[in-house]
Amino acid sequence: MREELEITQFQLDEVQAELEQSQSQLSKHQEQLNTYQCQLQQTQIELEKTKLKLEKQEKILPNQNIKNYAAHIKNLAKILAETIPD
């Protein structure tokens, strides 16, 4: 009976060691998950900032293109006026 108790105690000790190791790994994985979540949030914030900048640039560019287009039309009109005989 004593021998069986010693074997059972040894098995319990092994299970306890495995449980402690699993808990330690769980803690490490939870820390990693928290780190990844923080990185994801930071990346999402940066993405939103970049998206807003891009939207602002897209609003500015059409206005510049219209101004450039108008300047080209003026220049073409001048050239036509100079080259067309009276």
C-alpha cells in the first residue's frame, strides 16, 4: 500500500509540475497577446492618420489640377491669338 501511495504521490508531483509549466506558458501567451493588441491598436491609429492625410491631399489635388488646367487654357488662347492672322 505504501508503495502505491509513493507512486501516486510521484504522479501527482509530475502533474503539478506540468500544471505549473502550463500556467507559466499561459501567462507568457497572455502577455504576447496584450503586446500584439497594443501594436494592432497603434497600427490602426497610424492607418487612420494616414487615411486622413491622403483624403486631404485628394481634396487639394483636384483644385490644383483645375488651376493648372485654367493656366494651360490661357496659354493656349494666347498662342492661338498670336498665330491666327487678323
